[in-house]
Amino acid sequence: MAPMLKFTVQLSKPELIRPEKPTPREFKYLSNIDDQKGLRNHIPFVHFYPPSTASSQTHDQDPVGLIKQALARALVYYYPVAGRLRHADKGKLVVDCCGEGVIFREGNADIKLAQLREADGGLKPPFPQWESLLVDDLWGSVLVTDSPLLRMQVTRLACGGFVLAYTLNHCICDAYGAYILIKAISEFCLNPTQAAPSLLPAWGRQALHPRSPPTISYPHHEYDVTSSSPHDPEDPTVAYTETDFKSLAQTSVFLSQADISSLKNQTYSQKSPAFHAIAGCLWRARTRTLMSPQSTTRLLFPIDTRFRSTPSLPEGYYGSAVVFACAIAKAGELVDSPLHYASNLISQVKKVVTEIEYRASMLDFIEMNRRREFVADGGFAVSDMSKLRFVELDFGWGKGGYGGPGRAGTGLVPGMVTSVIGHKNEEGVEGVLALVSLRAEYVEKFRKEVRKEIDCGNSYAKHISAL
């Protein structure tokens, strides 16, 4: 639960920031990955920065004006972000590059960064009064079309530091795309005379057209329709409300490198990817917390295809480029078996979705089943953002105190999505942070189940060393 720290934020009225130079007026194609129903939502991020030092390049500048100017400059290169999504034929979405702009607000908070750090064990989600740090945050599938694609807020802190928070329409970019867009803004803050971003953005959706005729060459269990699915796959109007999302409690679970090593001990290989052990741990803990042994549970996790599928995507591609793996197990078997059982399931489905034609099959499946959303019945999605170092982005104030997702509770189904990010805690210990939303009565049980998974690995290591 978020700590009960109270402060006041004085906010400006929202303004629209447009590209600082004229940009092409056109419609742009979104791929079937971009505009699939499961990604018609928003992804919020936040950065916290301490007061600048005398050696900072921009120590005498206001972060609000600097970031606003850099945003307008970056939008010249990322001009589709200043547009709007429109409905086209057969439920397809397109980008109207109308240049109407993105929402920007400034605020002033009567609290210091040190006070935020002291709340609930450090600077990490859930943040106190998140709704004051990003008043234009969006939950679920609201305002996806005919609405700004980026909503940004810069809040000055009483100590001279600031908070940069923003939410992006997931149809226009994925987490990597968000990272390179904000990196471009940070570069223009550091050097306002820089001619262009160091990595030029690329649209590149033509590489993701479905084949003709569409050919489904793999099973796509991530889109399975089950008898107890909460949504009718043919009814695009059914959606959860903001209240449904906010009724869940938010928490974050820190796993140190030692914890991760303990989990990997149980997969019988320290060389196996850390994500397999982490995701397996979270999957098993959540299943023990929420599900009956007779039910079927599904773990979904996105795999970035930028560098592994054909046709290849151009450097600087900022659209959604992920395919979704789906591991399936009976809940009872998943939790009664050792952790390596879950890790092996994850490894097996990952091998399939990383085959060279899987992405093309997924694009064709969506083309033939356009309104199908991700399976929610027993579904749990874990998004690995641990390689994206949002915290290291420098706007002229040095490295941030925190940088990454602003909260849990993203996606279309309340409580279904967990993000895993790289994180250093207040003691300087490196590890990862899992952002989770659950009903309040289940939070403590979930945390205990995660700890039991870690302790089991420690016991295993002691047993092996004693042999």
C-alpha cells in the first residue's frame, strides 16, 4: 500500500505542446501488434531528480521550461506522437498526424525529495499521492482514440529537485519506444543546440504487414477464448472502469541479486536467464495466493522481436514490437512441483515464440481474429523491463533517484500485469523490483509466498554445499 504521506501540488492548466517546426500532415499505418485490443491502453512512467549541483550543466535553469522546449523539439522527429488515433475500416486504428500536440502540465509541490525517499522504505512504487504527480494518468482503455497520445507533467519539489511523469498510448510505442523518445528529450535538455536525436526514430510499420494470404503457422494460446472469459471477444465495448483498477492495492516486491541467485539455484542452472526464475517465482506465488488447484493458470510474457525476427525492423523503431509467449499449467501441478518446472515451461514456450516466423504468424492471426484480446481467464502477465535504464536518463540534473514505470495496474484487466524493472534499493543493493496490484487482503500473502520461494532456494544451496 502507498504510504500516508500528505503534500500539496499546485498545478497549472494543461497546455498542448506541438512540434516546434512544421511536420508532415498524413495518416500512418499501425501494425496489427500496435493496435491489437490487448494493447489499447496506456503506460505510465516517472523520474525523480534531486536538486542540481553547481557542476550541473543546467544548474541555473528551470526544468519546466527546459523540458517543454526539448519536448517540442523531439516532436519534430516523433511527429506521429503529436497526432491522434482514428478508427478506420474493420476496427483498424490509424495515426492521424495532425500535429495537434501532447498535454503538458507544470506543478509545484510542498515536499522535498528526501521526504519521498523516507516514505515506505525508499523511492519506489507505489508512490504517495501518485494522482498528484500525474493528474492526467489514464487507467484501462479510456481515451485511446481522438485524444492526445502523450500526457506529461513536470513537478518542482521544495528542495529544488523535480518529478517528470508521463503516460503514453501503448498503440504508439512499447516500453523500449518510450525509452528512446524520452532519451531524445533528455538529449535536447543537455544540449539545446543539438541538431537531432543521437538515434533517429523510424516508423517502419511496413515491415509488419500481414502476409497475403494470412497464414497461421503456430498455436497462439495468448489469445485463447475460454468459457469463463470475462469479456466477449466479439464485443469491443466491454471494458473495466478506472474504479475497477483503483479498487486493487498496489505493492512492489524487491528481489536482490542474492535472491535471484537463490531462485536460479532451483532451476538447476545459474546460466539460465534470470527472468525465467523471477517470472516462475512470481507466477507460482500469485497462483498460490489466488487460484484453486483445479484451475488452469497461464503466464504471458512479451518478447521483443526488434533484433530477432524477419523482416528486420529499422534501428530507432519505436512502435510495439513484441510477441507474447504463453505458458499453461494446472494450478495444482504448478505449485506442487519445484520451481524448475515453471522455469522449464517458460523456457519451452520462449523457444517457440523466438522462432523466426512466429511474429509473422501472430500478425496473421490478429488479421484473421482482429477483436480477440489476451486470454484473461487464469492469466498473469509479467513484462520484463529490467534492461531499460530509465533511471540513467540525464536531463541536466544527473542520474535520477528513480526512473521507470509509475505504477502497477496497467493493461486492460485489473491486476493481470506485473512489470519487473532493474532497481537499486536505499541500501545500495542491486536487484529487480516487481510492481504488483492485488486485492488488499491478498497482498501480504503474496509477499510471503515470494519469500518462501527464495528461502527454498537458500535451503537447497545449503543442502548442496553440505554434500
